[in-house]
Amino acid sequence: MLAVGEGKYRRMVRMGKAGMPDILGVQKNTGKLVAIEVKRTGNKPTMLQEQTMNELRNYGAIVFVATSIDDVKTYLKDNNHPSDRLGDA
């Protein structure tokens, strides 16, 4: 999502395809796609989001759901993916 406009005309615009994870990146040492679906605590991905995440996993991407930066650090550490570039946020 991207905020565009000003004042009462300010709105959010979707930049990606429906169902795509919120954060996409590339793991530096492997070149693998990293896809993170961000959810509020207690919320779960939609069926379309689950399908998309499974498809990305089938292509070898690192895909997971996170509710905080700590979730991201924990997932990467527990799955032997370096997270040294995340800092101490």
C-alpha cells in the first residue's frame, strides 16, 4: 500500500496483486525470495493469501506470517536464516 494525495484526498493505493504477502525481499546470501505476510495479533491470512503463500513456498521462497519484528527475527533464527541486517528494532 502506498499513501497518495493530500488532506481529505489522501488515500491508500494497493501496489501489488491481491493475495501477495505484504513484504517481499531477496535473501542476500542465497538469492531466495523472502515473503512476509503481516497480520495483527489474532488475525489469520485469508484463503487467497494462504494459497499464494503455498505457491511461493513451492517455488522455494521463504514465506511466513509475522505480527512483529520479533516474530521475523525468531522465524529466521529458528529456520537457520541469517537476520543480522534486522538490527535491534
